[in-house]
Amino acid sequence: MDDDMIKIQLTIGNNPFPLTIRRSDEETVRKAARQVDNLTNVYKEHYPELPEVRILQMVAYHLSLDGLKEKGILIRDFGAKR
């Protein structure tokens, strides 16, 4: 393994994810995992009746929308009907 690469284990939603990443990316990768966990907990609190898969779909949508907004990409850019 390259000296710049490290093996880490993330836990997201009580599930372990072994990853090999660049050492310089470790902080960002761990922050991303914490963000997923934090959002999952927020949605679980607001929608306790929903199954976990639905909660995770909402988290994925939330993070995707944030990413698109940050890049300045709007839904209309994809030809969505109004």
C-alpha cells in the first residue's frame, strides 16, 4: 500500500465500512460520515414511523440537494417540468 494511503473503519448507522483512503482525506471522510449519521438522527426524530430505508433516502436527497446548490446547479438545469 502506498505510504500516503491508510486504512480506516467508518461506522455509519451502526454499519462498519472499511476504507482505504489518502491520509490527507481522512478528516473530510470522517466528517462526511458524521454528517450522514447526524442527518439520519434528525430525520428519525422527525419521522419515527418511517422505515430506515426511507430515512436514508431522505438523507441522500438532502445531501444531494445541498451539493447541487453549492455547485450552483438548479433543478431547472435538468429540464424539470414546472
